[in-house]
Amino acid sequence: MMPHGITGLERVNTLHPNMKFTAELESDNQINFLVITIRKTPTKWITSTYRKPSFTDSIIPYSLNHPPQLKHAAKRYLYNRLNTYHLQYDEYKEELDTIHDIMLNNGLPVHTHT
């Protein structure tokens, strides 16, 4: 039982001196959780891909002398993330366009299928 006035967040932050947790609060009917944004509408929940404000579209450029497995792993990760979360059509299309832009900007071949 927690002492009166101590929140769960404060309690979990006492577990280890090198680990500090924060709480994300809902803003404008949406909240970011891990790699998705969950938006609340009057009739449903809509998920979309979340990227931090510091996001850049840099992955291993195709022209660099790295093993092909590493280059394709980045591409597989992006497509896996796209297909793991149940995105609405508009969010899916927007994410697919973003993935294609990332691949084009890094010289990777873009395929039309996912």
C-alpha cells in the first residue's frame, strides 16, 4: 500500500536511482504510446505512427559498403511496423508514403507492395 499522497509514478521512481520514468498525458484527445499515436474521436479510436520531433529519415544509405542484410533490415522494420498496427486507410497510406520517402532519400529500392 502506498503512503497517502505518493503517486504510482513517484513510487516506481524510487526503485532504482539510475532509472527515472515519466508519464505521458493526453493532449487534444490523443496520446503517444511507444511508436503509435492513439487519437480519440466521438465514435472510435484511431491509431497512427508516432515519430519523435527529432526524427530524421536517415537509415543506412544503399550506396554504403555495409552488408545487404543490414540495409534490408531497416526496410523490413519499417514495413513490419506499418503492418503490425491496425491503421485506418488514410493513416496507412500516409505511413506508406513516408516509408517510400525514407527509402528514396537513402537510395534503397522502393517496391510497390508491402
